Amino acid sequence: MNIGLVGHGDRFEVLAHLLRNHTISYWPGDDASLAHEDGAELPAHIQRVELEALKQTPLIFLCLPIHRLRTTGNQLGKVLSGRHILVHTTRNLEMSTLSTPSKILGEETPTLRCGFLTGPFDATDALAGRLCSGVCASDYDEVHDLVIAALDVPGVRIYRAKDLGGAEAAAAYSRVIAILVGVGRQLKLGAGFEASLLTRGLAETAHFVLYRGGYESSAWGLAGCGNLFFDASSHHLNGESLPHRASDAQIGAEFVRRQDAPHAKIPDTIRKDFGSPADNLFNLIASLGRVPDESGLPLPILRHALKLVDGEASAREIVESLLTTPVYYE
Amino acid sequence: MSQPSLFRYNKDRAHIVSEVCQRTYSAILAETRRKDDEGIEYLLNEAAFQEVERLQGEQGPEDEIHSISWWRDVSRRLGEMSESQKRTILRELAQSYTEDITGSFDPRVYRLATGALPVGLGMLFKAQDLRQIPFSALHMRKAFKHLRDLSERIVIEGHVDTLRHLARRGTLVFLPTHSSNMDSILMGWTLFQAGLPPVTYGAGKNLFTNPLTSFFMQNLGAYKVDRRIKHSLYKELLKTYSQVLLERGYHSLFFPGGTRSRSNKVEEHIKLGLLGTTITAYTNGLLSHKSAKPIYLCPVTINYNLVLEAESLIRDHLRREGGRRYFLEDDEFNQLNKVFRFALNTMQMSSTTVMRFGEPMDPFGNPVDLNGTSFDARGRAVDPTSYVRKALTGEVCHDISRDHQYTRHTGECVRRAFLKNTVLMPVHLVAFVLFELLQQKFPRWDVYRLLRLAGGEIIAGHRAQAKLDALLIDLKARETRGELRISNFVRDHTCAEIFEEGCSYLRTYHSSPLVEPMMNGVTLNKLDLLYYYGNRVRSFPIDLAAIAPNT
């Protein structure tokens, strides 16, 4: 199969590896400076192409940060048609509008057949040949069929889901929980705290998914629960990784590591040191900040995460405040 | 315009019936072969069960295709029938239902209707005092011209010119909003007046037994829909019928809301059954003829100041939504009285109705220009055939799951087009403002409590006008952003004039005036109808308290 691959980053590397049995047409996107590491040779099955060549690739994977999705989508829209299938891997919502990536692609391209590939997999596991599982969420059976056929390699399990909007909401919101898991782990608050945070965090994620018109089950699936557990896993939190590849939980842990600094300044220093992963995460939380007022949902974990990334309180104060929020029925 | 496609309908009729029967029969057989537990007997049993239940319960004046004893007999024998016998029953049912559904078109009746209809409608909508119309033998032609001159009272606007071009290129499917039984009549006149072709459309079977309407229904291309029949076979036949008509190039019309809006809100839920036939017909066209005629969808909004059946519609809505919270009021009037009252009262008013044609689109929701070119959301030309091609091989194919999603997407595009093309008129704005001010007086009461207890409340005139002023500013900004439309009257008149106009409408037609002017304000009487007319504005996310907080 001739498959298109656009973008960069961790998911890009996973897909580049898992799609090794196919011919890959790689387009770096509309900003070539963010392309696959300069000078690094591309594997033999990947061929760098110009935008026009993507006309011939019916299935295209997009691995892009949210702020690049609209401009890149607009470029892609010049060559795509209703026949193409676009599958993105972006766990985020547009800052100003809270639009999902699939909605953005629907506005910027003529294609209607979109999907979202997400779940607990990363480059480390994929390149080591360890088990990878994920979910392809799409309204279209053909998208599921092609993605599963493309990723048909040993050790890879791709589930199907029909709730595209719900999966995107769950995958984005679970990052809010992950940042606080990192805070709790670094403060050594113990397994009880972490278990409570994960459980109540998923409940909050489910409320958000419902509010966004999705199905509650998407929060408990690989898009919500799967991503969150993966972000919060010990391997992920304590493993060595470069700042520009840091997980959300690792970024949360940084708030504790830097607690001697004035808490109002910590978010900016983290942004400076970690770059786009921190920017994306903090911008997402800031965008979601208006949801409690708009929806009428309490969302206490989100409110506290917002205070953390706004520098309103220290990590310890945030956790103490969280533990004093009123308790109701589960 | 060359002769419209509907003019050849009667010649085609037998072929259409035959094709619909054959297609439905073959599709059902193919489906039953695919699934072990879905033999023909299940389909027939479902039909028999539902028809026996229905016929035991009620029988309207409409002819029944098969009697209850026939259905009972089928039901009893079904378990013992051979496959061949079941197929015979299936074929017979398909034939009899299709014959019943299929309409007819007589060009002579069409010419009569397009000549006589404006006279009838003119009497309903013409503003002038009937005494002014010169009804003498010397001036009959002038008199009829007077009554026929509806163009002042029924305003046609929107993408009419584009549609005239597209009618020559492909098959049009009009999708109007639905508030009243007057809609079909108005659409028929509007299409004729706008130089657009006549259409075929599904009409409730009850309209074919009404002595006033049946003659026209039977001869103007309408096909019968028996809403009492709910089983899958009948629904499948209706959908196939619609598809076959589209494939044969017959311009069509159906109401995507399915039924009249009870609340007067712009349709929020679009029924997808018939809408989906446009994609199936389009794909069939591509598969059978490479140069098949394209299909174009056109959302249309019908915007009334006053609605003929408002009282019964809002009552129906409140009863369904409110349940035990809604207390029913007695209404003595029958249908004829209502029509008569509507005719008398609206003749006194300059009642304007706006028929607005939205931007046409292809079956996938892409806007289309007058050359028939589809464009995506960013204005780039797009090939609509690409949507029904397999991603890997590029071959055109049906895909039930894919097409169902496309239909949902197109339904959403139609819903948004309805909102964009809704024309808000003085009566909507004034009714909305008055009811919202009433709600502000009793912030803890829900709508049902307000309806029950707040009748007779007085709203200060200066407050109402201040709110209306703020609302107008907000609406004009929304119109600039393309979110809705306001009527020419609202655009060209002052707040005071709009308030006066709205109030005068609210005193007209209905069994008692909805509002009564007082020295310094307005007394609110029929709150359910005020709520009904204000619901047109509530179709949009407008928070009056937020845009005018200090009034």
C-alpha cells in the first residue's frame, strides 16, 4: 500500500517503524524547519516527496501538534479529494475554539473520511518490538479497515471505535489528569493518592466527553484510560527522555522539582526548558479553563491543573487544595 | 425553460412502478440470503403483525390496501408457506404498495393550478381592502390581476438564479422548513413564480381524501405516504421510489424535518431516510451512466409572520414536552373555522411571507455554483464523485456505512443552512422580547408555570422597546456574520415601528388577541402563542439578559 506520512515527533517515529512493510511518501509539512531531524537518513521504505505527490496516496497519517494542524491541513486541502483518508494522532484541542483535530481537518480539506489513531504506544516500545496497542476511532468502517491493514504487523493490536469526537475529547482531557499524576508521584504521595486521582480523573474525563457529545465509554477505552495509564506509568515518568520528548506526567513532576523557585515563575521556566511539549500541554489546560463555567460541570481536577500552569499556587498547595474539595456520590 | 421533467411522468409511470417493485424485491432477497436469521418470513411477519395491530385500533377514511382479514390470513399461513409462496406474497405486496404510492401529473391541471392558485392565495395575502378591488364585468381582468399580484406579499429571495441554471444541468431536490400545511401550496406557487420546475413530493395520504385538495394532489406529481404504516417493507419501498425518481431526473421536494415544527423553532433534527436516497441515487447514476445527471440539494426557509395552525401546534408541543406540568386549555374551534378566521384576519394585514432559497449543495454538503461546480469549505473546486470512490482502488461503489455517515454530515449542513437562511420578522422579535421580560419578572418559574399563572401580566412599553433595541443591534451584527437574516421591514424601520408592527400582528387572527396595548405598556394574554412565535428567535443562542443587562 502506498501510504502518506506527514509531520514529526514520537508518533511519527512509531508509525514510520510500524509501516515498514509499505511504501511511505513522507511530506514534512508546511514548515520544513520542523521536519524529521536534519541530516538523519530516512529508512529505505520512506521517500521524501513534495505535497503534490500525496494526491496518489489514499491513506495519509498526520503526526502534528495542534497549532500546525490547520495550516498544514489547508495545504493538504489543495491536493486532496473526497477519496482520501486522513488519520491524525493529535491529542489536543484547538486553543481558541476547542475544535477537535478532525473538525479542523474537515474545515481545511475536502475529505470527510477522517480517523484518530491513539493509545498507549510510543517509539521506545515500538522500536524495541514490544507489544503496542491502540485504537482507531472513526465514523467510517473503511478508515478502520485500511488503518488495521496498514498496521498489520506482529505485536500490534489496533482496536476499532466509532466515537471519533469522544475519543479526541478523552485523549486530550486525560492529559490534564496526567500532569497532576506527575506532581503526586514526585511528591511521593503514595499509591492511594495516585489511584484516587486516576479514578476520579477518569470520571471527570467521562463528564467532559459527554459534554462534548461523545460516549462515556470512550473515556474508559484506550483513548482515555489507555493514554492516561500509559502517561502515568513508572517507566514513562522515571525513564530517561529528552525535554522535547517529555511526557505530561514528567512535566507535572517538574513543578515539584522546581518548587524552590517562586511558583508564579515556574510555568515559564518549564516552557523555556521543555519547549513545545510544555507549550502544548499548558495551552490545552488554559483553553479548557473556560469549560467549567460554560458547561456548569464542576471539574475540580481541571480547575486545580489550571491554577498550577497559571502559577497561582505551588504544586504542594494545589494538591492540598484538591484533597479538600467537597466529596459527593461517586 | 424546456419542458420540465415532470411533464413526462405519466408516460414513465408504469416503468417507475415496475422498477421500484423489482429493485425492492431484489434488495430484500439479497439481504435475506446474506443473513441466516433474516428470511423473508420475518419481514412479512413484521408487516402482518403491525398491520393487524393498526387495523384493530383505528381506521381513517383513507382506503386500506389490504384488509385486516387478509393480513390475519397471511400471518396464520406464514409458518407453513414454501419459499415460492412467500416470494409471491412479497411481490404482490411490493406491487400493491407501489401502485398506491405512485402519483400522477397532468399538465392541464398544472396550468389550471398555476393560473387559479394565485387568486386564492391573493385573497389570503393581499393587503388591500377587498372593496377596492373593481369587481365589475368591465374590470374583471383588472380585478384578477389585483388578486394575482402576490409578489408584494410573498417575497422570494436567495439563490434563485443559480437554481434556474442548475435545473437545466441536473436534478434539484428542494428541502424546505415546515411550519404549516400551507407550505406545500406556497412552495408550488413559489417555484412557478421563480421560474423553477415543478416537483414531485410525498404528501400524507389524508390530503388525498380531502375534497378540496385531493384533485390537485392526485394530478400534480404528489405521491402518497401513509404515515400510519410503519413496517420496514413500506419504508423501503418509499425510499426506493424516491431514489428511482431522482435517478430518472425528476425534481423533488421533501421536508427534512419530517413533520411541521410544533414549537416554531427552526428544525433541529433532520430526518435522514429520504435525504440518504440522494446519495444512493447519485451513486447509482454514476454506476449506470458515466454521464449521469448530477443531483443538487437546495435548503429553503419558509418564513411566516403568522402561522395558520399555531394554536394546535404549540399545544401539541407543550403537551409532549411538559407532560404533567402542562395544563390543557379547552379549544372549541374546528378546522374550517380556523381557516376562515385566518383568511379574514390576514386579509386585513399586510402579511408578508418570505421564501428564501439557500445556497445549493451537492449530496455531500459542498456548496455548488451556477455551473454545477462543487467547492469545499475553503472555496476550492472538488470532484463530488471522489466521495463515492473506494480509497484504495478509486472505483465508484456503494458503501452503506460510509453513505450513512455522509448523509449525517449533509443533514448537519442542511440544518446549518436553515439557520443561516431563517428570516426573523417583527412578530418573532416582539413575541420573544415580551416573553423574556415576563420570564425576568418571575425568574424562578419554568415555562409551564409561566403559561399557567402569568397571563394578564403587563410589560412596560419603554422596557420592551429598550430590550428590542438591544436585540436589533445584536441581530444586525449576526446578520453581518451570516448567522441569520432579518426581514426588510426589520432592516428598514425604527425600533418603535417594529414594535408597533409586531404588536399589531399579535392582535390579529388568533381566537383572542395575544397582547393588548395599555397606556404605558402591553398586557400579555395568550402566553403559549407568544412563546410559540418567540421560539423562532430561540433557535439561535441569544441571551437577552446578557445583551441588554440594564433594561
